[in-house]
Amino acid sequence: MPSRSRGSSSKAAAAGAALLLAVGAAAGDLSVARAAERTVVMDGVKFEPATITVERGDSVRWVNKDPFPHTATSRGAFDSKEIAAGKSWKWTARKPGVYDYVCTLHPTMKGTVTVR
Ligand SMILES: [Cu+2]
């Protein structure tokens, strides 16, 4: 009796592990296929590209190539705070909409992220 119950519980554990593996692999494939990372470069006191459209779930990474800090700030939506020279900051787009943003340090620096 003890050996029988031991046998069946290890069988169940093996089945559970196989199921977890299968679910994990499927989720991994989905995220690789669907979530993209897009880059906006901050260079010459400009966002390049200034206008970008992404899919919900994608992320946008701002990369500061200027030798001084910038921000990517969309009131009520996202705020990178100061991104130092040579650094970057990433935001994941979770909600569809049109997000106008500025650099709070250089108000002539403007951009738009559209999330579909
Ligand atoms: Cu700036």
C-alpha cells in the first residue's frame, strides 16, 4: 500500500511538471512574437523619430546621445525624470492613446507616441 501511493503521487508530480513546462514554453513564444522594443534617440536636442506608433504591450526606450540630460515627460502618462548623458529609459505602453510628450529641460523638444 505505501509503495502504491508513492508511485501514483510521483506520477502526478511528473505530469504536473510537464504541464508547467508546456505552458511556460507557449507563454515565452508569445511574448517574443508580440512585444517589441522601439527606440527613440535624443540627439541634438531633438527626439528621433519625433513621432512613433507602437502596439499595446510594446515598450519604448529613449536613448540619450547628447552630452547633457533630457527627459521624456507626458503629463499624467509617463515621466522618465532626467536621463543622463549616455543613459536610457524604458516605458511599456499598456493603454491605447496618443501621448504627446516633451523634455521638461528643453521645452522645444517635443514628441508623440501613439499606442494602438
Ligand atoms: Cu532635453
